Amino acid sequence: MPGDNSKGTDEDVVIIGAGAAGIAAARRLQAIRPDLSILLLEAGDRLGGRAWTVALLEAADIGLDLGCGWLHGARTNAWTAIAGEVGVTVDHTPAPWNDGGRRLQRDDAAARAARQAIGAYFERLESHTGNDAAMADMLEPGNPWNGQIRAVGTYITGAELERSSVVDYNRYDPGPGPDWRVREGYGTLVSLYGKPVRARLGAEVTRIDHHHAGRIGIETNQGVLSARTVLVTVSTNVLAAGKIAFDPPLPDKIEAAAQLPLGLADKLFLRLANREALPADTHMLGSTRRGATGTYQLRPFGAPVVEAYFAGDLAHDLEGQGREAAFSFAGDELAAHFGADIRKELSVATMSAWAAAPHIGGSYSYAEPGASDQRGRLAAPHDERIFFAGEACSKSRYSTAHGAYETGVAAADRIAGSLS
């Protein structure tokens, strides 16, 4: 029922943000408290938030995910079961980093040395005790594989290692199981799950007035609403920028959000004119020597497509310069592996630009050194009337759609209790 036009201003629960957390909370509340009126407000023009699938004519039977694409910890990931409920297909092809995954790598002495150096770096991270540090502090000065270590670390956090917390990295736990994909797209899955929720798209919240004991006033570009409780699931960058004014202010929330900024990961999808020009469902790292490099999924699901993934400062640079610059960069990296002629096979299909996304402003949260505990501070309800959820509120599954889901369900359960 997206496109709710009811002019009634009184709701039991208003949920701000129709990403994985907001949708999960709404569906949970519908199930356990059918007596409540619930309204989902989304500033953008679609459901799903950072889960966003687009279609491509050349690969009509699959969805291309501009946002989250892998069901991490798939056996225990809530979205795996939901995929069955909404009728989309979970593909069990092993991820390139899982056992049996396909990687385009020579198994020579250099590749073994790189794997050893990367393994040793992550062991140093995991054995770190005492005060928090930046992930860059665990690099060995002069190690010839530091470029590749930086690349891998940046894909994980979306930010350079100097800015990312070791303690937060060590708390990350997506759950057991391999990583799978949704054939029709993770974004398709999340938006389908949101379909039964009463939602209003293009509804940008600017102010939350919680002066009064009975009701909370919610000012939007479509008028004013009131609610008994509010669940805020917007990104940390939106909160930290003060795009929603709280009255009275909630400085602890703004401060927590500012120390959990969004890293950046952008995807560039390239069409492949001759699908036989590249191997199917194979993964490749652009450069093994520098941190500013792309990682490439060649022909996902066997489709005539290349998915290029850029993170951190490189992603900011390429997003700022636009898709031609990103295409040129990816073309150079692919040509280094497959020869100059590969460029003739490639053209731009689509590209994400998450830093510029007006109501999001990035990809997934990382904690600055010393800030990992801010996740709990952000997640804590205010006055049992204003609640918070989203991937950044998850202490161990931040940066994932199932972490967002779990925080949404937890908030819904707490809201249901507060409205008993």
C-alpha cells in the first residue's frame, strides 16, 4: 500500500525511514500488535533504503543490487527465510571468499605471500587488547602487501584504515553460514517485504516535537502528523547533519551518530557485449599492490555483466568525477588482466552514488577509534517514546541488512511493550 494518502494525523507509531530496519519494525508490529495504527514515512521515492535493485535488459532474469548484495551469514540471516515467504530465489553459488568460490588468482609465490600477509594482519587485529586503536596502527611499516591489506580493509568498513576502530572490527559477527545472493536482488526482497505496510513516499521529516507528554509532533514536507511513539531509522549521516531537528534537542544521539559515520562503497555495472569474453561468476581484485583499487565480480549469475566495487576515498573520488571516470578506471584494471581489447566489449550499464543520495549520504556505518560503544548509545530509546534502529545500532551486525532487520524487530518489541 505505498502511496497512502489518508489525511488522518493521529497514529500510534510513526516509523521514519523505509529501509530494512523500518520495514522489519513495521512488519513485526503488524504481526504482534494488529490493534495499532502504524505509518511508515520515507523521504525517497521507493521502499528499501540502502537495499536497491535495478533491472538490466541484457540480464532480465536477475536483479542488479546497487546497495547490499550478499546475504551474509545466510543460514541464520532472517532475510533468507523471508525470501521464501515473498517468493524470491536464494542462489547458493559460493561467494568468492567462501569455500568453493571462484577467484581469478594465480596461485604463485606472490599470491601465497599476499595471503599470508593479509592473514597475519587480521590476526594482529583480532589479538589486539587494551585501548582502542585505528586499524592502520596494526599495519607493519614497509610491508610490501600493505596496499592489498588496505584495499581489503576499506571494502570491509567503507573508510580508510586510519579512521576505523579495531575494537569495532573485532565485535563484528555476521553469524554462521556462507554468503548467498538473491537472484531477483536483495533490494527486491526488502521492498517486497515492505509491500503490506502503510507507507507514504516522498515524506521528508524535518522536525520531531516531543515537548508534550501525550503526543509527539512530526513535521514533514507533506504536513504535520502526531504519534504516540516514533521510531527513527534514518542513516547516521542524516542524523549527524541535523536534517531532523529534535525539540527538545537530543545531543547524545547526534554525537553518537557523528562518531559512527557512513563509509562509502559504490558499484559500477558494466555491460559485456560478448559474454564469453570473461569467465562466469568469478571474482578478481584490480591491483594486488595498491589500496585504491576495485574488486570485480565477473559475470554474476553468468549474466553478461561485470560488477565493479569501489570503497573509501577511491569511491568518493570516482563518484565525484562521474561514471565516465569510473568506467575508465575499471577499464584500465580489467585491461591489465585481460588485455586492451576487453575495453571494446564493455560499456556502462549503471552506477550507484551513495554519498550523494540525498536522504542517505553513504553506504554503511563504521566506528571511529574509541567510538564502538556509541552503537549502544544510539540504539537506546529516549523516554520510551522515541526509538532508534538501523544497521549502525547493531553492535555485531552493523553494515548489514540483517543487522538492520534485527534492530528493527528489537525496537518493535520494545514499542509494543511501551504501548501496552
